[in-house]
Amino acid sequence: MAVLTLASPVRAHEGHDHGTPPPVVSAQTAPRAEAQSALFELVAVARGPSLEIHLDRFDTNEPIVGATLDVETPAGPVTATVDGDVYRLDAPWAEQPGTYDLIATIASGSDIDFLTATLVIPEAPAPVVAANSGWLVGSALATEMQEALAVDLTDRLSRNDPAILAVGALGFGLGVLAMAVFRRRVFVAAGTVAVLVVLFTGSIAVAQEATAAPVVGVRDLAQRLPDGSVFVPKPSQRILAIRTLLTAASEHRRSVEMPGRVIPDPNASGYVQASIAGRLSSPPGGFPRLGSKVAAGDVLAFVTSPIQTIDQSDLRQRLSELDQAISIAEQRVRRSETLVKSGTIAQTTLDETRIELEGLRERRVAIEQVQVKPEPLVAPVSGVIAASNAIAGQMAESNAVVFHIVDPERLWVEALAYGGAGSFASASAEVGDGRALSLTFEGAGFAGTSPALPVHFRVEGETTGLRPGQMLTVLGQSEETEAGIALPRTSVLRGQNGQDIVFIHSGAERFEPKEVRVLPLDGQRVLVAAGIEAGSRVVTEGAELLNQIR
């Protein structure tokens, strides 16, 4: 009887493996149909007794909301109801397997179109009997016995194969039962029958548990297919905000890529320098801070020129001489006034004496101001303080730059052109944060010892975030033209092999990567010279997210 128990089915517990596990449950996509036209793209997905319809613009992949959608179904014409950016309609016929033709009439604004699609509902999968389960029932037992006799018995006995043990236990049990019946031993026969019944019942339970067919889940998941393309259901495209562009070939001006840096407009910037050497002092409001606004004519600082000892002695001597001359002139004026009244001298003599006295007094005032009056440093233009070297009490040399004033709304870009003519029809610049600047050509210099030709451009529009000295890339469009397809820079990605790639929207829910050769065009676009053809739908937004799907 102990041998018979070896043939009973045993359930695996943690840490043990009693046979091959059942197959992994895989996710499948729901039945779907798609149709396209020059205006619209439609995807119909069967969701039980209803249809879920996604409607997009064909060229941009933009969802269409609020359109009128009438569908001719096997049950007759039905008008779909709007549920956000999804259209739904009742379709009880979709629960039955078969092939169904659909005709959709779409009206969105002034656009009207007709689309036809075929929806295939497959047969339900048949139940699958799991392998190596319930081997004591029906044909499974025969299979195990056949395998036991078809291979090397010694090898299977060394591995304690359950099939060999089952065959031996069954034969032994039947032998015991036959001998008990032959010798009329009722109790032994009854016990043997009971053990066989228990063994057979347990095998049936395990067989029923193991033969249950795995449930296959119907889920629409974005995934990369074996051929490298990407399957993205329409709901996932909504989440990723996938947008496309219908390409067209045309002639574009050839672009020249140049390194550049931001410089101030020479007509809207200036330096504040000291004309004499002296000690710096602040105005009543203090030195202007970096970034503070100033207006042309504002006093930014004072420079007090130091006076040497010998110069001070000379000035005092001159003041004494002037004081003496002023005293003599005052006496002459008083005497002349008396003589004029008596008619001894003419009035002109008195006037000349007064003029001489005023000149002496002005000379004295000028000498006094030389000792005490500092030189004011005045802003030459309006703008903001870009650089400041002013410190109270600091000795400034003659021609030293104390302040640098820049108008942040008037900036230029200086680029270096190598081997170019230096004349550009238009230009743009790409900043580090991805912004594109519109530039206007101002002029170019003449190359000297350096092979690079300096070229100046004026920044048009918004200049927020730019600062003098900032490096950027300048794309100047020359007069030469080149044929190709213009795409936004966000469309081009770097593939695993380092090659530039773009994603082609080849189907309603299918995207294929294509290797391309690109050339710079401007700050926002590139020129595709090879790799794709005109009329392809290229992903312009969300390409990075598509490339991450595995």
C-alpha cells in the first residue's frame, strides 16, 4: 500500500518544482479596424457590445472633437455619441465572431468625408489542457505509460520518474486485488479497491485544476514590434500628445553654421571713464548697483584729483597775489568813482577799472575750485549697469573704466564665418535652452591675418535671458539654395548606432523609425537631404517618448 501512495498526485509547495509551469498569460489587443483619407484617420475598437471610435486629422494626428459621425453597421445606420475625444456607439453584433464592413460619414466644420473599414471579430480561443497534469486520467495515463516504455527505464528509475512509479503502483495494486479475489480475502480486496478509488479521485481533482484554460487578457499596450516599429494605441497617443507633419519637398536657402557670442549694441552702450587720476567718491544716492537702470546724464560717481605739496604752495602763492591785486583794484575803483563825480576823469576809466576787478575775482574763484571741486562721472547713454569697478576711496587711474552701461533690449551677435562671403539674406541663432532668435544682418568685416570673418547681426524681438558674452550658434542663410524636406529639430533623434532617425507614422497606430541625413537649416528646423520621401507623415512632437517604448 505504501507504494500506491507514491502514485498519488502531489502539489508543489514553495521551494520545489513538480513539473513545467503553465504558460504565461499574454495580453492581446482588442479587435480593431482603421481607415484613412486625405482629411481624417479613423480607428474603431470593439469593446464588448460597443464600438470605441478614435477620429484624428490625417496630416497632424490631432484629435477631432465635436464632429458628427454616422456609421453604417450590420444592424443599420447609427450615430455615434461624443465622449470627450472618443466616439461611442452600441454594437451588440460585435460580440459574435465574423467579418463586418463599416461605412463612416464624418462631418467636422466644413470638412465632410466618407471612410470604409472592415472589422474582424475572431473566434474565441479553445480551452487548453495543460501538459504534465492529471496523468492518471484517460489518455493522459496512456501517454505517460507510452513514454515510460519508450525511453530507457534505468534512467527514469534513477530520476524517480512519477510516470514509472505510477505504472508500477497501478500494476502492483491490480495484482494484489486479483490475488485477494482469487483467494477470497474480502478485507484485503476491499482495502485495495478503496486505495485505488482514493488515488483515482485525487488524480481527477488535480486534472480538473490543471486543465483549466488560462484567461487571456485583452489590453491595448504600446509595444515595440520585432521589426523595430512601434505599436501605440490611440489612447496612448492622446496621452503622449503625438503630433505629425505631412512632409513636402521644396527649395531652401543653404545655411552656414557659425559660432557666435552676444555683444552690446555699440549705439546703445558705453563706458564711464575717469579723465584724470583721482580718488573715487559716491554721489548723494551712492554708487549705482549692478543691474540698476540709469539715464543719460546721471552722475554715477566723482573723482577728486589729489594735489601735490608743491602744487598746493604754488596755489597759495597765486591766491595771495590775486588777493593783493584785488585790494589794489578795489581802491582804484573807489578813487575813480570820486574823480568821475568831480569830472576829473572820464566814465570809461571807471568802467575799465571795474572790469579788471571782476576778472581778478573770477580768477581767484577758479583757483579755489581746483582745490575742492571733484570731476563728476556722467552716464553717456541710458541702460543698466553691466559692470562696476567703483569703490569709495579707491584711486582711479586716468582712462580707467569705472562703469559699463548696456541697454538689454538692444543687443547684437558677433559671429565668425570661415570661408564665407559674409553676406546673408537672413539668420537665426540657437540659444542653449532651445530658444531660437531672429537676427538681422548688419555688416561684416574684412579678414586680416585670421581666416575667420567677423559678422554682426542685430537681435530682433525679445532679448530676455541674453547677456553680453553669452555663446550661441548662428545659422546664416546664404543666397544658395538646396532641395530637401524641412522638419522641426525636435523630430530628429539619435539612434542606438549614433545615426539620426525620425519616426514615420505609417499606420493609424504604427510608427516606423527611419534613418535620415540632415543638414542645418535655421534655429528651429533642419533639412532632410536623404532617408524619407515627400508625403510621409513624420512625428514632430512626442518622438522622444516613442523612442523609449520597448
